[in-house]
Amino acid sequence: MLGKIKLGISIGDPNGIGVEIILKIFEDRRLFEFFTPVVFAPIKLLEYQKKHFQFNPILAVKKKNKQLHRAQLNVFDLPMPEGKLVFGEASKMAGELALESLKSATSALKKGEVDALVTAPIKKETIQSKDFKFPGHTDYLAKELGGKSLMFMISELLKVALVSDHIAVKDISGVFTPELLREKIQQLEGSLIQDFNIGRPKIGVLGLNPHTGDKGVIGKEDDEITLPLIQELSASGHLVYGPYAADSFFGNQTHLQFDAVLAIYHDQGLIPFKTLTFGSGVNFTAGLSKIRTSPDHGTAFEIAGKGLAETESFRNAMFLARNIYFNRQREKITYH
């Protein structure tokens, strides 16, 4: 039986649903059999939202040089900003607190004070600052933790990774090169082996262009970049197939033939993934020296403060982080 892990948790945007979900999840005391959680947030904020939602998890401020409580929600207490936080409101103050939580949690992860990190959703426009000039968590963590990140969406029935993630559609063809595609296929294969314990993973690769270019009529990238690389990898024993036309790939359930699918750009992979799994999927940042997962939803400002947030995706993110941690421990994996 797998043991417990020390799980770091960043709160994301405090005006969204992140804190609500964290407090609600740890009302279930059975979770302390699997996790020793550490939330990086002002204790005053957690106490306020605990009262607002009438939740009852036991909060314990982490004391310097003291061991973590094994059956309470540990809190690494951060300074509470001056001013008012308002549910559902995009504000610079909320973005600054989200960043402080993320920075503190990432520091603890780097030092080995926690075994893995789950990040609640941020508001990308309000978190931007001199310390955070990134389109999202993935690029920030790649810089802080070392390695080359791979955005990898995980559910029980579908795994989708991305060659490019948070870049504008008009820029995709400019970054799509044989070198990048090879790198992402290798990362995906490595993660399936090391993080998911799949011995010989089978990977389906989507085409960049509609109908994979229709023999060059709608674009040449699939014939000139993707197909030759897949043929080369297949000849050397890798179970990599494609390119497949993305418009029908998921509708006719071709994805069920593979351990994972590699999409070329964000919406090509995320639209079908969220359509098929929304509310239960997990975003995993593969390829890094440490483990980070997150729920597949955003800050949900429209329901913030109303007690309506669902916890399944966040809970799945926690257990996925734990499973990957023990898979890496078992295999003694070190990423380079």
C-alpha cells in the first residue's frame, strides 16, 4: 500500500474558488490517511472563508522547526494584504497574493519540504508582475524547477499532451519544427513510462493542419515534418502513430487505441479533453524535476463565494500527484 506524502497547495486567486475547494476537500478527514497537506496562504484569509462557507477543517499554523500536523490542514502563514478581497473580482491585490502563495509553495517544493505541489487556478492578467511574466503556471515552474515542461492533461480514459501550449494561434506554425516535435514525443513517452508505469506506451500524434494538409493542399507541415519523424521513430521501435486528422479523431474514438495523444496546439487538445472529461481532468506538468498538478478548471469568478464549487478535479489532482510521486520513488527516476 502506498504511504502518505507531504502535499504543498497554493491557493491561486483568492477571489476565485480555490480556497473554497481546499477547505471543502479537507473536511473529509479520510484524506489525512494519504496526505499531510500544507497550504501556503494567510491564516486570516482561510479563517474568513472557512466561516463564510461554514466549513470545519482544522487549521494549524506551521511553526518554524516544528513537525507538520499529520491530521490537520497545515498553514504556512503569509502576510495578509491591506485592503479588501472581493469574491469574483479581478484585482491586483488578489494577483499579488496568488503569486506570493505560488512562490512560497514552489520554494518549499524545491527544498524538499513538500513532496509534490497542487496549484489552485490563477487569474493570468492580475498575477503578472516583474516576478511573473508568464502565460501560466507551466512556464513559471519550468523556470523555477529546471527541465523542459510538457503540458499533459490526464483523466481516467484520456491523456492528452501538447506540443505548444499558451501561444497565439497565429504563431503556432512558426514554432512547429522537427526538433520541437521530437522533443515533445520523447518527453511524452518518458513520462508515460516513468510517471505512469506504462512499459511500452502507444502514442497517437495529431496533424497540424485540417485533414493533415490534404497532401499539401492545406499545408505542408504534416507531410514534411510530422510524417517523416513518426516513420523514423517507428522504424527504431517506438510505438508512435499518425499524423491523424484532428476533426474526427476523438469523435470516432480513435483516442481509445492509444495510451496518450499528442496534440499540436492548445485548443486542438484541450477542447476535446475538456468536452469529454470536464470536472474530473487534471493538468500535470511533466518533464520537471518535481511534481506539479492542478485541476482542469479556472478561477470560476461567476460562482466564487456561492458555495457551488465542485471538488472532483482538485481531488483527482491530489491523488495523481501522489501516484506519480510513488512511481518515481519506485523507479528512482531523475529528470535531466
